[in-house]
Amino acid sequence: MAIIKEIRLFFRMKNLIVILIISLSSVFCRNIVIKMATLAPEGSEWHGMLIEMGQEWKRATNGLVKLRIYPGGVVGDERDMIRKMRIGQIHSGAVTTEGLSEIAPEFVAFYIPLAFKNDGDIQIVLDSISGELNGKLADNGFKLLHFGDLGWVYWFSDSKILTPQDLKSKKIFTWAGDFKWAEIYKKAGYTPVPLASTDLLSGLQTGLVNSMATMPLYALSQQSFGIANHMLDLKWGALLAGIIIDMKTWNRIPSQYHDELIIIAKRIGEKQRNMNKVAEAQAIQAMKEYGLQVHTPSEEEKIIWRDEINTMEPFIRGNVIPSELYDRVIRLTKEK
């Protein structure tokens, strides 16, 4: 009888051990699903490249990491994305400097109007401050996997713009939540209308706004040029973007995969950058065929724009952009 009890106890213990092994195995083999948000429209080139990145991440980690992408602003504006990353609703984002500045205000260094004249200007500033930007994100619980420029920003409006005075008669789109820039525009005599970027097209359709600063590719993909069908051929600024992930999720991924995942993210980012350089001219040409009018300012009008920025400098320097950072960007872009 005692022997039978011992045999039964043995089999019970064996069953418990098997169950424990299966349970532990399922924990360690469970996929790491990373929810990534972006404003990139569904079906766009940038969305497709993020899908490609997810496929490469899955391959590089032998199926451990799976990227689930939410495109087109379905989870909200970029500032909403950052807030949702902080509370764990999503884990990653492909966001512009607008969203990144919600984490580290130093990213506004790339907002200085007319400061960047060519790709070299952007690169020299990137080389100077990228280490600081990485550190600021890490201090706030985020890992920067890639950061680079997407392309140039121009003014689009529903009628011809050649001077600052023309723009002052417009209702211009500014990002909701970025109240400092709205105040700067007001002080300089403009009429800013803060909106979520996801509401921009409806704002144009209803006349809530009638002018915006954006990339030609975005104007084409969002079809906003159908209303704002006049473009000022003057590089107002550079739009930069990064791929970020919250540090808790990043640390869940075994460290043996980290370097490869970063390499893949950077490769996809560079592919996007190179594609945009060619696609910008193609986008402008395509929009011109459907009614876009491009207006090139004269040298005298360019001087008026530069004088306007000099007038706005006291509102920007030391307010939106720290004085030291503002001065460094100006110095670097002038030295080159």
C-alpha cells in the first residue's frame, strides 16, 4: 500500500514538473509584439518601409520580435503617441521632431526658419548635437534607433505668397500642443490656428486654416495641395524624424539582437531619406500637373524673409529654443 502511494506521488510530481517546464517554455518563447505608431499614411512609401523593417526584425530575431504598425495617425497626433508610449499603450514610434520635442525640447534646434540651406547644413548640426539628443531621450526612458532628415518644408497656401506680409493675411496651421510657437507667430503679426495634424485636411476644407508649412510629399499624399494649391519655393526649414522605442520594451529584447535591430532601423531610415530626395521633385511635378502653382521669390523678396526672421529672433531665441543651442546652430550653418 505504501509503495502504491509512493508511485502515485511520483507520477503527480512528474506531471507537475512537466507542466512547469511547458509553462516556462511558453514564457521564454513568447513573441515580443511591439506596437508602433506613425503619421505616415497607410500605403505610403514610408509605411511600406516600416513594414519592411518589421519583417527584417522578425527575421533577425528568429521570429521573436514582431512589429505591429498603426499608420496614418490612427492612435492620434505625435504628442498623443508619446503620451501613449509613456503609459504603455504603444511601445514605439516613427515620429518627426515635433513628437521628439515632447520628450526632449532640444530637438527644436531644427525648427529655426531659413537656418538650413542645404543637406550639408543639416548634417553638420546633426553631427554636433546627436550625442546630446540621444542622451536626453535615454534619460527620459526612450531609445533612439535612427534619426535623420526627411526633406525640406515649404509654405503651401490657397493663394499666392511671396512675402511675409502675404502670409500674415492667412490663417496658418500650427501643431496642437505647441503653444510657444503659436505665441511667437501671434507676436510677429501672424494668425496661427493650432490643430492636430490629423485634422489638417478637414481644417483646410472648412476654411479653419488656409496655409501650412509642410513637405511636398506630405502635401501630395494627404491631397492637401488640392486646396492649398500655391507653394512658395523657399526652403522654410528641414523636417527630421526618428524611430524610437520605450526603454522597457527595448530591454525585453535579448541584448544579443540589439545591434542588428539598430543596423536595420538605420538602413531603412537611410533608404527613406534617399528616396525622399528624388521623390520631392517628382511630387512637386505631379502636383503641378493637377493645378499646383509654384512661386519663386526674387532676391529682394528673399532678403525681406531673412529680415523677418531677424525680427522674430528675440521671440525664438531663449524662449522656444535655448539661447546656447540657437547660437550654436546659427554659427555652425554660417561657418560651413
